[in-house]
Amino acid sequence: MKYSRRACIPVLALLQCSSALAALGGAERPPMFDSAYLVQVFGALLLVFGCLFGLAFLLRRFNNLPVSDRKSIKVLGAVKVGTREKLLLVAAGGQQLLLGVAAGSVRTLYVFDQPLDDVTAVHSGARGDFAPLLKTHAPGKTTS
């Protein structure tokens, strides 16, 4: 009950102010919803939304730009092992690494002594080329 009385005080003050202004103001005021005013308001609104959408488009488009032109790390191939796990073949510093990537962890599984020759087929994006390449060059048993 105490809070509802406090909430009514500003409303009553506004009502008294508006009635006092109505008694004082005998002059003619322009209508609030004039067509020129509405065009101005909606034009400003469209301008703000256009700027927001334009900025969002530019951020989405230019967000993935590399910081430098040199690429010291290249992803040569990838295979999904599970729902959140991947095997990545990465070239870094003249070596090729086989990385296991899971949610929250990256582990080096194997470091190749000699670079693999057939990574161009993997890099072309053809599906299923990386697994046979891994079987032929990685030591030990690999299960599919």
C-alpha cells in the first residue's frame, strides 16, 4: 500500500502541471502529429536503422580480415572425428603437425618429419581425401 501511494505522487504532479498549463496557455499550439513532423521522425528512425544495419554488415564482412599478410600457420586439412572433435593437419614453421582439437583443448598428436606431398588434394576441399592420406603416412594402426 505504501508503494502504490508513492507511485501515484508523480502522476498527480503531472496532472496538476498539465491543468495549470492548459489554464495559462490560451495561444494556439501546432498539432503534435503534423505530417511534416511525422515524416521527420520516421526519416530519422530510418536513418538510424540504416546506420545500424550498415555497421553490422561491415563488421560481419570485415571481421575475418587477417592482421598481417604473412600466414605463418596454415590449416592443410581437417576431419571430423566426433560431434565436437576434429583432426587438423597444420603447417607451421616448416613442419607439419597433426592436431587433435576438442571442445576446450588442442593436443599435438604427431609431428611429421617430412612434409606430406599430397596435401593439395586435401586443401581443395574434396571430402574424404584426408583420411586415406592420414592412413598412409601416420605410423601405427588407425581405425576408421
